[in-house]
Amino acid sequence: MKVSVSIPIKGTKEDIWSVITDIEHSEQNISGINKIEILEKSESQLNGLKWRETRTMFGKEATEVMWITESELNKYYKTRAESHGMIYISTMSIESADDGEVLTMGFEGEAQSFVGKIMGVIFGGLMKSSTEKALMKDLEDIKGVVESR
């Protein structure tokens, strides 16, 4: 399953970057996040930063360990999580537009087991729609923080 959503934001790349990379305080900026616990700080800019994130998804609380695998200052970063026989890759990227910046969040889930692949086929459409809505809500929250500065 692959999902991507975008939102225009009136702010600078630097302003957006400062919000999306403030992982430690993201529960204050993104309403869907219940709790963040930093597990490993990064010695480089972001790569290697690892945290435990708790959200309420589909009516249940879920906790995942995530880490940043690559990044480029004021442009993008990628995270990875592994859980329940799946690998999850998320990307946050910023691109310039005529009247500001556009923040895009991409999400990809890849099953690593036979059962995971079967479940993906059965529930793929339902999960895609719900995931798009959740990602868009995150982007709307980030937009609100950036534009209120």
C-alpha cells in the first residue's frame, strides 16, 4: 500500500522544517500523537534519531518504534518502522510553490510475511482511505502550527 497527501503552507521551508523535525515535541503539534519517547539521539543532523510513538488508530492505541533513515536539510526525511510482519516507510518532504511551500507526507507499507500479504489484499482499500485521512489530519495540524507563528 502506498499513500501520499499534500498541503500548501504559508511559511518558509525553515519554519516547516523546524516543526516537522521537532520529533521530541510532536505530540504538542500533531493531535493524533498521544506520546513520544526518544530512544536514541542522532549524532548527525537527523539520521539515526529513534523514538517510540504512541497514537490512537482505528479506535485502539498503537505504539511503534521509528527511526530516521535519511534526510536532507529543509527538503525531506524518511522514517522506517517494522511491526507485525510489515515494514513501514514514511517520507516528509517540502517543495516550493508559487504562493508558499507544499508539505507532502508519503506512507508505504510492505508485508514481509505470507499472512501479511493476504491481509493487505483483503483490507488494502479500507486501510488506504483511513491512512490518507490520518495523514491529512497530521498535515493540517502542522500547517496550523507553522501558520500561527
